[in-house]
Amino acid sequence: MKYLRDRGPKALFTFVAIGLVSGFMSGLFGVGGGTVIVPLLVGIALFSQKLASGTSGASIIITASIGVITYALHGEVDWIAGVLLAIGGIIGAQLGAHLLHVIRENIVRWIFIVFLACMVVMMFIVVPERGATVDMHVGTALALVALGIVTGILSGLIGVGGGIIVVPAMMFLFGSNDLVAKGTSLLMMIPTTVSGAFRNARNKNIDFVAAGVVGLATLITTPLGVIVAAKLDPFTANILFAAFLLVIGVQMTIKALRGRRK
């Protein structure tokens, strides 16, 4: 089966469309966009799962960078928290890659589904205040590194994006407002995705043309997503993020059920 990347202008149009959609989602929710890019590359562009994941990770470097810049221009990035999360994320990703050969993937997937369900419920109970910041001290710093490690492990085990975990955790565990949580989440992704991209490049799991086109397309819509996120009131933003988490949860549940049958 030939990949859509071999089909000329149609392929470029498809990659642009995927980038436009994922860029808006990244800016709006503070996620990398892999939850959108990977299934679209597999379903529409006929990429293999590994090639889609590697290509998505490479394109997210561009997406996360422009998202961080846009959120930073609005003063909505906690740089210290982002660095601490990134340190933990890099460590956790390596642990996750190791544990992949030790722990059954489906067990971790069900744990993650329960986590998502709890976060969806919390979205309707706790509404963050705009302007709230993380109270940084030694305990908070250690907790942020620990959150990064957990995020990295889950990313290495089941391929989930960091934003799905970091954004709600920063709001409910660290008292951050939703915009800072999203901007900081994108900051965390940059070094972790760069690290993953080098590994995937060595394994030839990146289509650089697709990654470049998707990434460049996100330059258009990622800032738009950030602007929309800033215009939404916190409760409406919570509802939309809860709906996004619900969609991810359903996808993960389907995979978990299929994995149990094997």
C-alpha cells in the first residue's frame, strides 16, 4: 500500500488540512496535537502507526514553539514550572520506554482511562481563576518534577500527549489558571518532543516532508486557538476541555477493550 505522501498535490493538501486542525486544537487546549495528527495520518494518509507517531512528534516541535510564544506574549507561561516538568518528562520518557517491556500496556491504559474520567468530573466542580499562579517552593518544585516523570512514563508506555495530563493537573493540583496551564504544558513539550524526534529519526519513523508541512500549517491556526482560549470564560473552557478529554477517553477505552480480547 502506497502512502498518500507519494500522491503529489493531494498529499500536501491533506497535510496542510491536518496541520490547520491540530494547530487550532493545540492553541485552544494546550496539547501538542498528536491526538489529532496521528489518527488522521493513519486513517487518511495511510501511514503506519509508528510512522504517524514519529511524524506527529516532529511536527509538534513547531506547533508547541509557536504556542508557547503566543501564550508568552499574553503573559500566560510559567517558565520555571515548564522547565521542571520538562526535566521530569525526559526522565519519565526513558523509564516508560523501559517499562514498556515489563508492564502490560493494557493495564496502564485502564489506569489512564480512570484518570481521564476523574479529570472530566473535576472540570465541572473546580473552575480555575484567571490570574491565579503556582505558589513555587521546594515542595512544589519536586511535585512538578514528579508530575513530569509520570507524564513521561505514560507517554513512553501508551503514547499519550503531555498536555492531556499536565493541563488538568496544573489546574487542580497546583492552583494554576487554565491559560498558564496550557502555555506551560506546551513549553514542557518542546524538549521532550525534540528528544523523541532524534530517536524516531534514527529509527526512520519520521516523514520529514509531512512533518514540515503539518508543522508549518499549525503556524496559522495555533495563535488563533490561543486567542479563542483567552476569550472564553474559565467555565466554558473547562467544558470544552472536558469534552476533548472525553473523546480521548473513548478512544483509549476502545483500544483497551480490543487489547483485552487479544
